[in-house]
Amino acid sequence: MKLLAAGPSPYVRKVRMTAKLKGLDAQVELIGDDHPEIKALRARNPLGKIPVLLADDGNIIYDSHVICEYLDSQVASPVLFPGDGAARWQTLTRAALGDGILESALLIVYEGRYRPENMRVGSWVEMQQAKIDSAVAALEAEPPNWGAHPDYGHVTIAAALGYLDFRHAGAWRANAPAMVDWLSRFAAVAPAYNETAPPTA
């Protein structure tokens, strides 16, 4: 399998963590920005976004959620996406919260990166930050612990908090000591978290 994984994308990180947790890491070739065919491969997703998985059977799979569920289906254990019932909806809801943090965090980054300084909208940034703060507060009030192993929802939340550390200077940590501990525990039981960390330099 080939994974278009250019840049330190938190969505790519979710997929890479999933592949490692499922024991599929050696079967997934990472295709980065320096690959000579990156433009042609990126075009395989009509949205022009990463990650994209080129499966061995020729299927082209995107976005990160779909790729992660596909990888989960390839190996029986551990199960990251419960098949049905309350456990499935809890997992997907946790993942939605993590993805919501990521979306707001990325929008703040993009506002500073792509919009001229004199056109930036402070109220827009404040609204996105409020969403992040509210989500982290909800997690802090009830850290989402796991049973035998973390699931896809936990992976997504870990990727989101890791992105806040990477692009937002870890400001979330000041008011969320329980989640700081949670992330440390996640990293201890899922070495894939540290193994997929973006470069610090």
C-alpha cells in the first residue's frame, strides 16, 4: 500500500498511528513531498488533499477517517472501530471531538499563514479558539479512558492534542492537567504516538 503523507499533517499522523497499532506499518509505503510522482499521485484524490491511500487492490481511499477504518478492517486485532452498538457510537463521537479540535486548530494556522496580516479577522480566530478550549475542557472533565487498548477515538484525540503542541505551543496544557496525564498514558501504551511525532526542527 502507498500512503500520500506529505508534511507534518495531523490527519496523516492518525493514519500512521493506526497502521502501527494494527501491525501494518511495514506494508505502508510513505510517499512524501520529495517523491517525483507526488503531483500525479495527489491528483488521485479529486480534492487534492492528503492523506490518500493507494490500496494493493487498486482502490483509492480518502480521507483519514476512511483510511483508518479500512486499515482496521485488514487485521482482526486490536479492533479500533467497534462494529456496532454503543461502543461504536462512542468511538465515533470521540473521534468527531478530536477532529473538531483539529479543524479549528488548522483554521487558526491557515488564517495566519495564508491571509495578509491587514486582512486577518481576530473574531474568527477567537471563535475557533473558543471551540478548542471548550472541547479540551470537556475532555478534562471526563478523560476518555480505554479498556484493553485505545480505539480510533483515542487515536484522534491524541493526534489533535499533539497538533496543539506542535502548532499552538501546547497552550492547552495549562488548564488541562488530567489530559496532560492522559496523553502521557496514551503514549506509553501506544508507542506509535511518539514514533509518528512531527519533527521539532
